[in-house]
Amino acid sequence: MSKMWRTNQMPYVNEHPDRLTIEEYMASTSYCLLKQQLNSPVPLHWHEFYELSFITGGHGINTVNGLKIPIEPGTLFLLTPADFHEIRPLTGSTLTLYNFIFRESLIETDLRNTLFRDSRCIHLSEEKDSARAAAFFQILDDESQIGDAVGERMVQNMLECLLLLLCRYGKNRQEETEATLSSHRLGIQQALLYLQLHFREALTLQEVAREFGLSPNYFSECFRKHTGITFQQFLLDTRLEFAQSLLQASALPISEVCYSSGFNTLNHFEKMYKRKYGYPPNQNRKR
């Protein structure tokens, strides 16, 4: 990791959802910490990096993949490159928050697998946990400005502490752990998490199987047993559900929704969309 830079706001120049790039924010770094005050809405967008945010003041709504989630002091949430969202302060309210953006490489594999089985937006209802999160972010801020080897290690440790807090609260909502999963179910569970994060990419069954050290035939058989559908159908459904949410949450043109959801051609997208939902995508906003 190298020393990060900070700003108090992100640039939004398009009325349609923008994709914020690693090159734009972290061309030579692994992370960046922003301390923000929001008096007006942050338009719909998504990014190539992860974003961990902690609300320190004010009230608002964070709309993630079309789902409206109230946010207030003590709210901690994690967004992935597969998420799109917008933040709106409530009328008369100013949102203040820490916003830590970082590359996927900063999350250890075991922690990543736990994180994405549980809720990624929580309210730290215990005052001690909220105070602890605020302290962790302050340490992130202090140490990242020092920029030496010890500071870099401290930054990574504080990030892990914050993600573990997220896991602890999420565990209260979902008790299943890796210890209860057979080895092949665990492999499929990890593959599902991988698909949730990378479904917009040009994925094949063979590539995903190789990612988890499984043969394509065995992976395909286990995947179908675990999910009840084929790999190809799961990937298609995930892309279509994302497209439907994007259509409902934005004014993005149909063609851009198509490509942003992982489809290569508009004709194929429209055909698959109508087959799943019973109407073409251009009628979605009229409903």
C-alpha cells in the first residue's frame, strides 16, 4: 500500500449513474479515506472499488440496488463493485460520514467469504460499538497520513476490525457458518459469493470452477444440486435482477442498462428480460 490522498467530495458530472474508477481515485494507492458532509443528494453511481462508510451525524436514505435503507448515526455499511447506490440526506439534515474506499486485495479471503453471507448494512445499536467504530476510523485517518510501514499495517488492521464488527452484527441475522458446511457446499457457497461480485464480467463455468480448484463437470453438478438451477441460469437471473433494479432506480437508457448488467447484445437482453418478466425492459418504468 502507498500513501492515500483525501478529498471532501466525489465528482458527479452525469445525470445517469457513473462508474467511479480505481484509476480516478486510487491509481497508485490501495485505499483512500474521505470525510464528507452531504447537504444534497449524491446521484446514483457505482464503483470499481469497495466502499466502507460510517455515519457520524444526520439522517438520510441510502438506496442500494433499488432498496431504500434508512441511515443515521451509527450506521455502518459496505458496498462492493457489484452494487449501485445513491445517498439522500433527509430534508433539513446534513449527513456527516467517514468513507473508506479500498481495493479487494485488502480483504482476506476468509473474511470476504464471511462478509458476503451476512448483512452489509447494520446499525451499531450498542453505544460502545458505535464509539469503537468511530475510534477505528479516527485511527485510520491518523495512521494513513503518517504513511510509514507501521502506519500501513495499522490501516489494514483497523479495516479488518471494522469489517469484523460488520460480521458480528450480521451473524445475529444469519447463524450458518463454514463449520456447518460440507466441503463441496462450501465451494459452491464461495462461488455464489464470487458471482454476486463479478456477474457483470464475461464469466464462464470453466473459469469459475478453476477459480475454486474444481473440475467443470463436478462444479456444474454440485452447483445445480445446491441451487436447483444451472450455473448459466443463475448467472442470467442475477444479471436480469440487477437490470430490473437499475431500470427502476435510474433513468439510464435501456442500452446502457443492458451492458452495465453484463449482457453483450441488446437483442439478447430484451429477449431474456421479456422471457423472465413477461414484458420488455422499456415497459418496466411504466409499471
